[in-house]
Amino acid sequence: LLTDRYVSNVTSSPQYSTFLEHIIPRFLTFLQDGEVQFLQEKPAQQLRKLVLEIIHRIPTNEHLRLHTKNILSVMFRFLETENEENVLICLRIIIELHKQFRPAITQEIHHFLDFVKQIYKELPKVVNRYFENPQVIPENTVPTPEMVGMITTIVVKVNPEREDSETRTHSIIPRGSLSLKVLAELPIIVVLMYQLYKLNIHNVVAEFVPLIMNTIIIQVSAQAR
């Protein structure tokens, strides 16, 4: 494991700025060129998650400021496409960079707010789909693309093809835009955006009030409970 002293030496090095100039574009290119993964055990998913975690751990000093725009552009786009695990990291990156650098408002922020509003609008349908008509996942089920539409991570077991093999377990990660964990984090970033860009997005944020009120009163039937 890297020690705090080692990390401090690296970030204070005269070559650190040049290092970021090379590594940040390569990280972002790798993430954008790769395919979104929904099986937790896949090496490709573990590597994508690791790269996002590295970006999140980069000290938010003046050396990173130059790369903020490019990083945020990719993170905002990933909110709509990535899996739950990776979206949660993207949200932390977005929050950290906005708190530290307070970048100028962009069209991506307006698009993000519209995206969040759409999630809240669709929530009653999502609740009905998964609580009133739950999908039963039988054992020995091979993961399918449809399972990505679940709202929480599900685990499926697949029996071995040979007697001397072990049962395989697959953890299927939901798409971030359908995830209940992501839904719980979204109000935090909406409030942050309002604090930073109040004059620019006041009317947009006001539209969240009835949507949130409708969310609060959503109930499932007694049978679904």
C-alpha cells in the first residue's frame, strides 16, 4: 500500500503537473473507449472501477484544476450509462470537484438536472414494476441483459457443467439510472448545484419540489410489503 508520505512526495514533485497531463487523458480515454460492465466479477468492471477510484483520490489541488472540465464532462455522461457501483464513484468525483473548484456553470449541469427530474418522474412506474410485480430469479439462471434493469444488485447461481466444478456465482449490478442507492445520493448533488448556481438554476430546482413531494407519498400495496 502507498503511504501518505509517498503520496505527498509524488504530489509535491516538480514533475507532478506533467504526470497529470499524461495520465488524466489516458484514464478518460480508457473509460470512454471501454464497454460498460454489469457483472461485478468481470476483470473489466474491476479495472473500470479502480480507474474511477484513482481519479477520485487524486488530490484536488491547483494541478488538477486544469483537468476539471474534461473530468466532469465524462463523469456527467457516465451517470446515464454506467452501472450502480461506478455511478456512485462518479457522483463523489462530481461533488468533490465542484466543492473545491466551483467551476462555471455548463450546459452539462442543466442536462444533469433534467436527467434527475426524469428519474423522479419515472419512479412511480419503477416502484410498481419491482414491488407490485417482482421478477423472480430462479437458481441456475444465466445472467441476461434484462437483469441489468433491476434496482438493486442481484446474485444468481449457475450450476457447474462438470461434477468436479464449483457452482458459479454472478453478481449483476443494476444500471445506475435505476439504482435505489444512486437515487438516495442525487438530492445531495442537486442541493450543491443550487448552492453554487442559485441565480442560474433557481427555476429549474423549484420544479423538484412537487416531484419530491410525490416521491415521499409513494406507497406500495400491503401485499407487496
